[in-house]
Amino acid sequence: MRARELGLELPGRPGPGNAITDVPGVEVGYTTLIEGEAVRTGVTAILPRGREGFDVPCAAGWHSLNGNGEMTGTAWLSETGVLRLPVLITNTHAVGPCHRGVIDWVARHKPSAADQWLLPVVAETWDGYLNDINGPHVRPEHAIAAIDAARPGPVAEGSVGGGTGMNCYGFKGGSGTSSRQVSYGSATHTVGAFVQANFGSRKELTVCGVPVGRDLADDDPLETFYAGAGSVIAVIATDAPLLPMQCTALARRVPLGLARTGTTGSHFSGDIFLAFSTGNPQAFDTAFPRGEPGYAQVSFVPWNRLDDFFEAVVESVEEAVLNALLGAETMIGRDGHRSPGLPVDRLLELLGR
């Protein structure tokens, strides 16, 4: 179930699907690998402009709360403020195969787009508690399959895609999403968030402002394995026209949404965030120039009008984390390691109390 289906009182006005795919053009796809007793992993693909528009650049920015993790392509993001190609999220030791998979997919799907350099964005969190992370289970073809599976509309949550083997606040975590609608004059824009939630200690868990973690401290097998480690990746999308540095400003608000769920940002958690805008198509091209030189024109939300968009990021990230927790069920993985699902009845009792 999802947080709002459970009746949790969360602020803001979600989009029709309450997902990152409420942003027009955004598509999400998964490859989920659950095999034998030790493989619990996968790949998530997020396509900012869908498969057909994958090579049309977006304004983008990124932010690291704690750099104990990886997101490839960030040097180019910092240099140009431009994102193109599918964005992939997987486990820590599968970044390489997924990076290769994006290149293979582009070369197959649109060879002309592969004539110049390709710098895919691939991010990771660590699933080694449940998954045989050192095994070569994620291969380039799994990354390709996730991209091919990308669709608009409803997004599965919990133990799917790159989130398959992830844990959050000592419970089973994984993939989660949410969105908010932002009124801007006569227009309405959407801000969507997607998280791969694999962070936090049980004692920290906070739901709708209520610190419930300490009252749920029993049945916490992850506490003795690693507490608070693992990482979180967040991807923020919007159709509001923004400049690259404004996208970076949105990414910097992600930690405020995470903090509402209780985390204090462990040193052992790589917390890295990406934000992009699908506004201003064709304005941010970085390909090798051809033809006569010209000028690009952009429209953008003025800086002094961004507060409502910042609020939308914070609210949607908080809800996406809760959706990841509520969408996951108890899982047993490698070496018999067990990650318990969030006990919903006890959670509701604590919130009611």
C-alpha cells in the first residue's frame, strides 16, 4: 500500500498518479533480479523525456549530502548543467555494467546519438546485506531491459528494480515515488520525486512528525550488521522551466525531505541527488556544433518565485520514502539474512496514540 492509502496525513497536492511520472514525458522502468537464495538486486531506469526523446538535453543539477557513494556523469553535469540519456540506479558494484548498458542501448536504439561521447548518469546504493553484491549478477542486458521497460503512468514501489535488495530504517526499503502540483500564475507545474531508499537507523524513523522508531526497536536484525549505512539516491523531475543552477537548488532541498523521516545523514550512507527540468527543450544542446552559429533562448521561473517548488521537493521526497517502506515486504536473502517489513498495524497504533 501507499502512505495516502493508509490514511497518513501528508501535506501538499499530489499529481494524479502521485509519482515522478506525473511530470509529462518522464518514464520509469525496472529489471528485478530475485534468484535462488542470494540474488536480490536489479536496475531502475528513469527517462526524463521518454525513450523517443532520450537524447534531447534537460537542464539539470546535482547535490551530495554525503559522498560515500557514486553517481557517474556529475563532472559533466557540473560543467554544463545539462543531462541527456537515461538515468540508471542499481547496486554499488553494478555501476559498470549499467554504464555499459546505457551506451549499448543508445548505440542500438539511435546510432547517430552514439557518434559522439556518451556520459551516462548511473547511481548506486549498497544491497550487500540481502544480495550477493560481489557476484556478476547485473549485466549490461539487464540495464537495457530496464530502459526498454520504461513507461509513463503508475510506478511499482518497494522491492523492485534497483531497490530490490535495499533496506531503510532497519526495515525492508527500496523504490518509492511521489509528486506535487505547484500553481504558478495561471499555470500548474509538477514536481516529482523518486528515491532508492537504503538509509537510516531504526531509532531515527519518524512518520508524519511522530518519532516511532524507538517504539519499533524490536526485530531489528540489521542493527548488528550495519546501522544507518547503505545510501539513498533521489531523482527530482519537474516540467517547470528552470536554469541548471535552479535545478541544483532543488536537489539541495532533498535532505530536508529525508530529515522529515528522521535521518541524521550517517557517514556510512552515500546520499546523492539529481534534479532536472524538462522545460526549454532544444535550449541546452551540448553536442558538437554544426551549421551557422546562433543563440539559444530560455524562459525560467525567477529565483524569487521558487519557494513553492522547494516546498514541493521536500514534501514529495518525504512521501516517497514512506511509500518505499510501505511498498516493501519482509525479504530473506544471502546467508539467511532477513529484512523485516514495516509493521503497519503497530505503526498506525503509535500514530494514533
